Amino acid sequence: MTSSTAAVPAGAPVTLGSAQAGATPPVGRRRAGVLVRGLVALTKPRIIELLLVTTVPTMLLAQRGLPSLRLVLVTLIGGTLAAGSANTINCYIDRDIDALMKRTSRRPLVVNGHGTIKPWEALAWGILLGAGATLLLGLMANWLAAALADAAILFYIFVYTLLLKRRSPSNIVIGGAAGCFPVLVGWAAVTDTVSLPAVVLFAVIFLWTPPHFWALAMKFRKDYAAANVPMLPVVASAAAVARKILWYSYAMVAATLVLIPYAGWIYGVFAAALGVWFLAEAHRLDARIAAADSAPADSPAASSPAPMRLFHLSIAYLTLLFAAVAVTALLPWGRW
């Protein structure tokens, strides 16, 4: 897109006399609060909250009790910095397609969001956050936890954002593994190793991610199509997506049950009940889509199958599942 200031070097002052008629007047110096809010927004705090929900319960399970408060805080802060680094650099790389999607058009790097952050600032901020995460975790927890956090950052940037997101419908299946690393970081921070229970929890989140994200992508399918991002709901029918959601949902619930020998029977009861709840909603979505496909175009049944119900339920499900992990890790009974 051509603008009246396209030939002006970045950072050069623009005067009213140099602008063509009808051009947007230059924005004055940014206030510190605007800059700080923009940098924080680039880290996607709501996504970080969900990632950290899995970290503390994993640490409790690894410790079989309460780890030191210092270690918990170091791990949480380090994990926040690492996730913020990956998310910020993701925003830097994807700023072109973010401008094309209504859902992301107000991100700080996007013109429609007033461009409150310059691209070089975002990249520098992301690198700084990653360096901070590495040093904090390495020096105050252990270097295995730091290396795992770095692996998550690199995986999210290079495998998901650069390699898969714009090329493959399997982008979120493979790339979503980056969001599973917090459980490995939490376990490693406590034990300085990665054991089988941590791998099982990794698998649970890995299998949870496609149903969670595909439900969101079904809602915003037109957004992704406009940006030429081949999310599965863009390139496959709603019925095909619903079937894959069901497959991954059953695999996820099965993975949660694999943890029972380590976490105990009380956890097993919660995991089974929560699994039934999740599967019921996944089947409900599948049934709604089947009804919509077979109904006349002008009938109420042909309207949206409400995939966001599953999306929101999936967040509650993961939160409650890891709450069960935390509670049973602290109980002196309920284990095999």
C-alpha cells in the first residue's frame, strides 16, 4: 500500500509542509504508558496465563509436595519471559498477516492498531525477554530448565511461525508442541531431569491443542482465509474438522488416564469425569455440524454450530485437570 510518507526514512521527522494534501498528520512522541502497554500486549498475556496454569501443578507433582517459594517464583517469571519472547517475535514476523485479520488487526505492530510499537522495538524486546528467561532460569533454577525454555522459543518461532503456519494445515498440530514445554520446564526446575510423568503431561497438552485451536479457527475461518493461512478449517470441511477434533479429544483423554499410576486414583476420578465432559461437548459440536450440513440453507439448524463453546470449555477443562494434578500432589493419601 502506498502512502504519502512512503519515501521518508524510518524515524525521520515529517513536517506538515512535506506531507501531501489529505495525508494523516504525524503522530507526536509516544507517551511512556502507551509504549509499555504496547510492549506488554505483544507478549499476549492471556495466552501466557494459560501456559502458567500447567507449570505450578507440574512442579507440585514433581516435588510430591510444595517446592520452595523462591523456585516457584523463578520458574513462573522465567516461563513468563520465555513465552513473552516467543509471542513477541511471533507478532513481529506475522505483522503483515495480522493486518489482514479482524481478530488481530489492533495488535501494537499493526497499522490498524495505530502502530504504537515499531518493528525493530518489538524484535529487540522479544530477544531481550528470551535472554532474560535464559539467565534467570539457568542461574536461579538449573540450566536444563533454561535450555527447555529456549527450545520452546526456538520451536515456536522457527518451526511454527516461519516453517508451518503459512504452509501446512498441520501447523497447529506440530507447532502447538511449543505450548507443551512449560510442563517440562516446571518438572526440570524441580528435579533437574525430565521423567515419564512430565512426558505424559506434555502429551496431554499436545493432544489438547488441536481441538482447542481448531474450534477457535472455525469461528475465525474467514479471517485466516483472508490472510492465506491454511488452518485446517480453511482447507477442510467443517465435518472433517469436527471428526479430527473428536479423534484428538479421545487421544487426549486417554493420555490423561496414563498418568493415574503416578498421580493416584483421586486424580484418576477427576480426569475421567473431566474427560467425559470434554468428549460430550466434542460430540455435540460434531452433531451440530452434521445437522447444519443436512439442513436447508435458510433453516435455523444451518446457522453457526457454535464452536466457541468447545473453545471456552477446553480452557476450563485444562485448568480443572491441572488443578486436580495440584491437589492430589499435595494430599497425603489417594495414591497407589
